[in-house]
Amino acid sequence: MSIVNKTRDVVLAGSFEECCSFWQQTRGMMFRKEVVPLLFAFPKEQIVKLHSWFCPDHMDLVFLDENWEVVELQPEWPPWSSYSPGKPFMFLLELPGGTIYRSNTQLGDVINILR
């Protein structure tokens, strides 16, 4: 399973974990030894306030709408902070810091999940 930026033809993550349940989404990146790629899926587009308490390092946030189009980006989000996205989203990617820059991911790009 991998995450690919279809628009840029670049792999964002060679593997990832899915966070679909309430408990998986609550834990997210907390208490991990390193940042691992996570995919959060929500039942509808919404704004969810986030925090990075107890997270191991900086991470990149990629917010996607129901069509898997990038609607917001937050590169190098630091641990022990909070973030409130400005747009509703249905999917969220938490990726190791530097992924957005390395892949040149931009607003409007389309992301594919390959299973």
C-alpha cells in the first residue's frame, strides 16, 4: 500500500497506516518513536482541530477533499502545538516532515492510494 501524488507522479509514502476508528484517530501520531505515514478518513468533509502533543517530531499535514484533491497544506508542523485548518477536509495525511517540500506537493494536486 502506498500514497502517490498523481499530479506530480511522485510517491509520498511507500507504506502507511489507516486511522479510521475513533481510537485510531485519537491516538494518531502520539506516543510513537518516529513519524510514520498515517491516513485519516472521516465520514464527511469537516474541520477537525488537531494537536501534536506527545508526537515524536515535525510532520507534514496534507488535507484532502472527497475527491482526494489537496485543499490545504501544513509543512513541518512542530510537536506540542495545535492547528485548526481553514477548509473542510475528508482525508488527512500525516507524513514525515519534509515530504511536502521533497515531492513539490501543492494545492489542487490529486492523491491516489494504491492498495
